[in-house]
Amino acid sequence: MKHWIEAARLRTLPLSVSGIIVGSMYALANPTDAILTPTEVFNWRLFGFAILTTLGLQILSNFANDYGDGMKGTDNEDRIGPKRAIQSGVISPAAMKRAIVITSFLTLLSAIALIYYAFGYEHLYYSIFYLVLGILAILSAIRYTVGNTAYGYRGYGDLFVFIFFGLVSTLGVNFLYSKEAEPLLILPAMAVGFLSVGVLNLNNMRDEASDKKGGKNTIVVKIGGEKAKKYHYFLVGGAMFLVFLFAVLFDLYADPYPGQINFDLYLFLVAYFPLIKHLIRVSKNKEPRDLDPELKKLALSTFALSVLLSLCMIYFFSDIIVNAFLGGR
């Protein structure tokens, strides 16, 4: 059990649910239809299955990465990060393959339940679209490193992470509640995507030598460590800018008293301090091995930013939300 928990890489899980939290709390804080109350838009059961499905996809991705990199020999003696399960021999390739199949099945079941609670039998086209999207997400989680055409070995990992853990996670889950597209939400969706890619980029910067030796042509391998640092500044700095811009527009868009600055809405800026500190550490880094602790810090900072931003949005409409949950009392 200890080895399976390690293979699931728990430190990556908070990052994976960041988009779900932002998209869900936006639905609670900002109902799209003025006639509806927050409780008629937001659904705790739907939120639970959205979290469960995303965690399943992340664990599946971690198992598949362990299997794919292990079988290709990318996890070699040059790898700096924690030893993988197949690399160290504590889990056999056959057992990991079975785990991938089981996790894929359980994740698909969770996705089907999520789709049912979101659309029921009323929106067949939406249900089919999300089912296809869920299957694509499962296949993408596996194909990142598994197979001869693994896209992670061709430098496309960043794009897929941005799409699925940023845009799909945030915008997709919000649509499950509201059944409407939310243009403003694309800003934090992109921000979560940038930060998620930032974690992957940090991982690839750390593993540049072993990836190059194993034939894994990540963006870092293609452009080199120094340019990868500049790319990292763009990802993290760009995410910070997008979230701040979202808060300003949300303030202007949702405020019943235009022209009044709601300082409570900007408390999420507290999460910028660890992000800035992280960028300073990366800029001063000379040894890839020392980047490993920064992975966890960036992932947790992203999670903290998502939670704080969500709390700020909810507090903005706290009176309306409390009255809705109390039935107007």
C-alpha cells in the first residue's frame, strides 16, 4: 500500500483540483440567471464527483507516467526526482498496467455519474459531448508517456496540461452547473492552466539531463535550461496578471455600486508572495537537483491561490448565498 500511495504522487493532487474549485465556486458566487439562487445553480453532489473524477485522472496520469517512463528507460540513474515504482522495482510493470486499467474504469464511472447529475436525461447532446471529453481526458492521461506515439516525448505535454487542467477543468466544470459559457472565467482558467504547465516545466527543468538521455524531447530539452527559465517566468507571471485582471473585471462586472473598490475581493494577493519567492529561487538556481522542492511549493501555491480567489468571490456575495442556503430566512 505504501508503494502504491507513493506511485499516486499525492503532492500533485491539490494542483489537479484547483481549476475545479475556481469553476465551481464561480458558479456558487455568480449565478448566470438573475432568477436563480446560488443553491439552484450549485450542487454539492456534482462538486464531489467533479473532484473525484479529476483526482482519478491525475492518479491515472501518475501511474501511466511511471509505467511509460519506466518501460522506455527514461527513469534512469540520471533522474534527480524521487524514484518511480517501476524504476525501483517495488511494483512490477504488469501490476502497474492492471492499476492503469482499473483506475481508468473507476474514473470513467465517476465521469458518467458527474455527467448524469449535471444533465440528467434533459440535455443529451451535452451528455454525449462530455462523455467524449471524459474519454479523451482518460486517453490523454495514458498517452502522455505510454506507447510509441506518446505526446510527452514530442514536447506536447505542456499544451495538453494547459487544455485539460486549465481550460477544461475550470470552464468545463462551470458549464456543468450553469449550462452557459462564462467569458470572464477564461482568465482564471488560463491562469490555472499556466500554473499547471509551470509545475510540469519545473519538473522537466529538473529532469533535463535524464530526459535528453532517454529521448524524451520536452520543451525544456528542445529550448534548453536558460530559455526554459524565461518560459517559466512567463507562465507564473502571466498567471498572476490574469488572476488580478479577472478580479478587477469581476469587481466592475458584479458590483451593484460601480466605482467602489471592494478590497475584500483582492485578499487572494496574499498567495502572490510565495509565487514571487518561488520565481526568485528559480532565477538564482544553478543546480537542477535543487528545483525538486519547488515542485511541491508551486503546486500548493496554485492550490492556495485558487482557494483564496474562490473565498473572495463567495464573500463578495455572502449575504445572497447565506440567504439562499437558509431558504430566505
